[in-house]
Amino acid sequence: MIGKYGLYRLNNSMALLDAHIRKVGPDQAKAGRNWSNYTWHGDQTPGQPWVHGLQNSDCDFNDLRFSKLIIMNGKNLVENKLPDSHWFIECMERGGRIVVIAPEYGAPSTKSDYWIPIRPATDAALWLGITRLMMDNKWYDEAFVKRFTDFPLLVRTDTLKRLRADELIPNYKAGLSKNGVSFKVQGLTDEQYAKVGDRVVWDARKNAPAAISRDDVGGRMESKGIDPALAGTWKVKLVDGKEVEVTTLWSLYQIHLKDYDLDTVADITHSPKAMIERLARDIWETTKNGGPVAIHQGEGINHWFHATEANRAAYLPMMLTGNVGKSGAGVHGWAGNYKAALFQGSKMTGPGFKGWVAEDPFEPNLDESAHGREVHAHGYTKDEEPAYWNHGDRPLIVETPGAGRKVFTGKTHMPTPTKALHFTNVNLFNNAKHAYEMFKNVNPNIEMIISQDIVMTASVQYADFGLPANSWVEFEDLEITGSCSNPFLQIWKGGIKPVFDSRDDLWMIANIAKAVGDEIGDKRFYDYFKFEHEGKRRVYIQRLLDTCTTTAGYKLDDIMAGKYGTPGGALMLFRTYPRVPFWEQVHKDEPFLTDTGRLHAYADVPEAIEYGENFIVHREGAEATPYLPNVIVSSNPHIRPSDYGIPKEAEHWDQRTVRNIKMPWGEVKQTRNFLWDKGFSFYCITPKTRHRVHSSWSNVDWHMIYDSNFGDPMRMDRRAPYVGEHQIHLNPQAARDLGINDGDYVYVDANPADRPYVGAKPDDPYYKVARLMLRAVYNPAYPYSVVMMKHAPYIATEKSVKAHETRKDGRALCEDGYQANLRYGSQQSVTRNWHMPMHQTDTLFHKAKVFMGFIFGGEADNHAVNTVPKETLVRVTKAEDGGLGGKGMWAPATTGHSPGAENDVMQRYLAGGFIGEYRSAKDAAEVFGE
């Protein structure tokens, strides 16, 4: 929190520089842009703020043991959370069941009671089908639905907006009390309340409409004697004299879900009908018997273009059954660790996280004994998603036939041109989608690049300055952190001296600020980091502890002395232990963090209506589909999207991104994706590996050995970049049909119009660097049209390719110490950035990330463009034989023991044919090669 986020503090100090250069006062000064990390890595579950208004829903992992049904939906709790996997094992030991939904039969599937195979990126359709089954069979908790969801709220069928009380009731007086939860606890402002207003239900007791505020949830609504009708359609007269039709959202969903009957959903998803029915029934019966149900979604969902819809859809069965706000239940999205939101500020406690990263540089508090509440926080920075840099350094602006030049990037998201770039704790370029496009066509326009890291990476190699940072065990002063997956506050100092000439992140940041101040003669740059310069970093940590809702009352000395357990450790002060998201909402009748105060199955913001996503829908991918890209699967008359006149034949990536065409499934099936017809007919999924964290530790020799089938400490095949190399998994029959043997080197290509970079030509020497070549491995766990390669290996660079081709030993080891994991190209050769319009709205009302309050529109790591590396189609072609030196087959593939090429004896062994009775020595010799 101190060192890594210290860069945000440095960025805020640039307001001093701006004031100096432009000769303006603090009221006009501007600082830099703070780039995100969490959303940009695709770790956020982007649909969650649309449902409940919070950045994400994450329980402590020790809450998993209380679940009676855990559904892993694109989530690998076996490999990607190894230290915490015992918690879901405890669920199994306590009689709970595990269900896995994934295209492949992977590690989680081996632990499941049953596995539901699914066509990639069709999860929204699956959940919509399950929701219809549950509604049709009355498998729902009507009381919960009425008390806590938006299903009873009235929607105007003319505008598709929720009916507001002030539209219906003459001289309506606002219903929210200033002493209620919305204002007093959640931080709603008068200006915000004027915008969101109150809503209307149809009171079944009075057979008349009734106004409700966002505080009127649960028992608070019942205390007013209101019993909302769940279904119905009425005519009402508005205050302007107009008569309009209104209907409950429940009734609208009964219309909407006609497109998602069991047969259609099975056809869309390729999931067996019996399995879909079984899961719907299991959710209901588990709940009815008192057992909590939890859905865990991860990168397997979040890394697709339409993750927003899949995230929203997963909530529907939980909303129907009341599996929200109680232990062992919920829809959770842990994929990566976000820390800032754990250090919440509030009017009561003080600025929290903002007090550290956004203390006013024009008036820093230099009293080391001052309480954190005495810090004046004022952010001169603005959040910005790296996605815009990653999209040619531009927002989403499209020339359309019907709407002319249209800007889809909201004002609250709007980026600025990137001129100076300083990053820490992230291998930014290596992990950038479209990485070679960045190197070739975008980064040359940046005037200065600084990469601050603990190891030599491609990002450091392509930077102007590489600053060597201390690792966690080398920290020379205290650091503090927390995690969204456990309840522990952690404060520590390194235990060894720095091995090399490196420094703590904050030391480097503070001295950069000092150098700027020395250059322009402004001591305030030094003062802004005064306590770091004086070796008193603990002052900043104590101020943070003073002012966060989760740490207020803690004293640093007590924590370090072990007062609360292990020295340096303490529990963060959440409402419950284990942490249960939305416990207060369900148990204390507090409103959810949406404009209505309820869980949302519907979005009536203008952008969602315009894009055809007011209802939760299944959409085919903008690229990864055999059908018309980005088509909305629906015949619902209350979905009325704009296609902006963009024809179905349009091929440009941005046109596909924004085109909204609605069709029922029967018509969608008759369409074709132009890329599929050109041979780009493989979905390419890119999960994280168990051996690395994103790209971290990719150059560690043992990790390289363990990370693929081609680990070889002796490097007998000198084509290998080092003691291991990257691989792509193919269905054996699909590989054979392409003439690819197990172990061959293959080329993997995506749409040549923009990848591996815009303007790529085979005769360009850089094309050889950027085109992906790696090993192919047979894996029957994957469907015919699905390939898999793990996420974020160390990419091939111009220097690593030169080293590989000129060194006597063939290693892809550069003179600067950078070691690539591939001979040529990378995973990012086939990816690109996509600007999802639903991630760029100005009107979504939701909770602010690090403070008890609300905002409309964009905020980094909260409501912003998420990266979606899985949204690609690839073509795979043979490059070289897999045998030693490129001659013949890879030896392990000739043994008859490898997956997809089993001989008769191996097949007999796998079928259990050698169990239960004596077998001959000859049989054993054939199986074990003896």
C-alpha cells in the first residue's frame, strides 16, 4: 500500500509542477493520470457493479466451508488458489457438493460431483435458462424477491425506464430521511438523490401504485404496510397527463425468458439438457433444505467480451433463492487481489486510502503526531484505464453510417494522450494485449518510459529507465497490505539485506519527487515525502490505520508487538468473520449500493437501453464466435438496441464492438463469422498457470521446467529458449486434422488485419519477432474447437530473438539478463484490446471504490474497461517437427503412453483393465516400458 501506491502520491504531487509551469493556483492545477491494475488485468468481475453497486463481491475464502453447493463457473479454485484450496475441500468433507462449469475437463472437474461442459462465452445463456426453469417451476423465495430485488419495481414499456414516483404522484415529496441509511451511513448526497429519485411498486393490498425510496428494502418496506405485486401490467396517468403502460420487471422477464427455453439454451451452450435441469433443481433443493449456495466466477468468465452479461446472469438464481448476504452463499469474483478498497475512508473515520495517495501537496501535514483525520486529502489526479493506451492511445470513437462520428467513451472515462509513463509492480508491456502493436506503433509516441521492478522484464527492456526495486524480503522499512480473500491486515519489514543495488519503491519515488523539487526550487516536493526522507515511514502507516473503516483504532506499535496475534498481523475490522458481503443489507435491511437500493436484474441507464443490455442477455462474442459477431440473442420487444446503421458484413474491430443487432437464436444459427470461414476456427482460452503469478517468476528455471511438457534441464533440443518453453493444448483429433503431431512447433495466428500488430507484413523482420511460435501438445480434455495456452509467459523481444538466433547455445537470453519463455512471439501476439461500451458509461450509479459514498460513471478498478484476452479466434498451422533438431516426431509422443495417442495396452490400463487380478509380466512390461 505504501510503496506501490506511493506512485499515485507522486503523481498527485505533479500538481505542484503544473502550477509552476502554467503559473496557476491550486484551484486550477492538475496532476497526472492514475492507471489501474485490477481492471486492466481483467481481474474484476465487471458485471457486479451493475447488480449491487459494489466494485466486487468477495468473501473470505474460509467462508467456503459453510457452503453446501459450490459452483465454479470459469473458476479454478484448485490451481489458482493453491494455499486456500483446502477451504473448498472442507466444504466437501462437510457434505457439500461441487459443480464445475467449463469448456474443458480440468483440475476442478476432477473434484466435482458433476461437470457441465459449455461452449466458451455462453455462460449468460446457461444462467438465463436456469432462471427460466426456476421461475416456471416456482423454485424461488418470493419474500426475498419482493424485499431485496428490483423484480417488483414498475417499468414503463414506452421508455423502458423504471417509473419514478415524481412522474406519477403530483407534488411528490422525496421519501428519503436524512437520518436514514442512504444519507447517514452510505454517504448519498442531495444532488445524487435528486438524480436517482424514488421508484414505484404496485401495492397488492391497496391495488394501487405506491412510492418507495432506496431505504425501503426488507423489513423497512414491510413496516410501511406495502406488499408489492410481483406480476402484473397496468395503465397509469402521469403528472403531465400522459397515460402509459407499466409492468413489473418480473412480468417483463417472463416475456424475456421465452427465448431461453431448455432446448434453445442447450443448443446455444452445448451443455446437456439433463445437466442444466439438474443444476437448477440442485440450487433450489439445496436452498430449500437450508444449505447455502455459492457461485464463484473467475478469469474463465471475466476475460470474455461479454463478461458483464455472464456476471449479471449468474446473480439471477441467487436473487431468486435468497443466496445473498449469508455465510456460504453469494456470487463471488475473486480473480486478482485489489487492496485499495480494503482501506475505506468515511466521513466518520477520515480519508482512509485517499489520505495517503491524495494528500494535498499544496498543504501537506508535517506534524508527525497529527491524527490521520487532520490530513487534508485533495486529488489532483484523474483515474484512467491503460486500456486506452492499449487501444492505439485513443478512446472508442466510431464513424457510423447512421449516427455519424459517435463517441462511445463516456466523459468520466475519457483518456489523455500518453506522454510520460511510470509504472511499478507490473510487467505492463509483457501483459499488454496487442503487445507488439504497443512496441511498434504506440510506444514510439511516448516521450519517457520508466519501469520500476524487482526483476529484468520485457517492460524494463523497452523502457528508457529501469529502476531496481527491493523484493518483499528485502524491504528496508515497513510495508502494509491486505487481501480481498482473507481477513488479515499484514505489516512487515524485509528480513535480509538487498542482494543487489536496489531500493524500496517508496525510497525511489520520494527521491524522484525531491529531484523535481530541486530542479524547480520547490521544497514542497521534499515535504510531501518528508517522513520517508527522515526514515519515519511509520507515520504514514499510522495515519492510514487511523482513518480506514477497517483499521480505525489500531496502533502500529501494538500490531508490531504482537498484541493481536502474530507480530505484524491483525484482523481487518469487517462486520462479520468470515467476511460475508451484503450481510448488513439482508440482516439489517440496509439498501444495496444501487440507485434503487435493490439487487438489479435490469439496467435502465440510457447506455444499457441503447446497447440492448437493459435486460440480461446472451450475446455472441465480438470476435470469438462462429456466428455473427456481437449479435444479441433475443426476440424480446422490450429490447430495442441501436445498430447505428453498421451492416452485418462490417469487419473492423471497432464496428463489431459497437454494432447491436437483435435476433432470435433460430436466425443467429444461420449466420457466420467471416473469420471462422477464413480458418480462424479455434477459441483460444488463456488461464493463469499454477507456477506463476501473471508473468512473475516466469524466468525461474524450475518454474519453466514444471510449466510445460517440454521441461528439460539438459536442453537436449537446442531450439528451446531455455530449460522449458511455452505450449498450446489442442484436441488430438483437431490437431491430426491439421497435420500436427504431438510436440510439433506450430504457428498461432489471429486476425491478420490487426495482429500481431497493425500493418504487419511477413517480409518485415519485426513480424518474425512478433508471430507466435510454440509447442503443441495433445490434450483430450479440450473440445475440438478450443485451444489453450497459459497466460503471460515472458514474451519474445527483438533482443531475445537475436540472442536465440546468434548464441551458440540457442538460449533466448539477452545481454541485459532478460530470458524469454518463447522463441518467437507471445500469448499477446493473438490478443488485442477491446473497448466494451458497457464498461464506459457515465450514468451507472454505484459505490465509490475507497470511500463511503457514491459516484456516477467511471472509476479505475471499479467501473472501467476490463481487458478480455480470451476474445480471439486463432488459426493453428504446423511450423516444425517436434523431434530433436526438428527431425521426426517428439519422442514422448511415440511411446503409446501419451494423451491422445494411447496404444492398446495403455487404453486397457486407463480403463482399469489391470486391477483386481493377476497380470502377466509381459503385460506389465508393455505398460511400464520394462
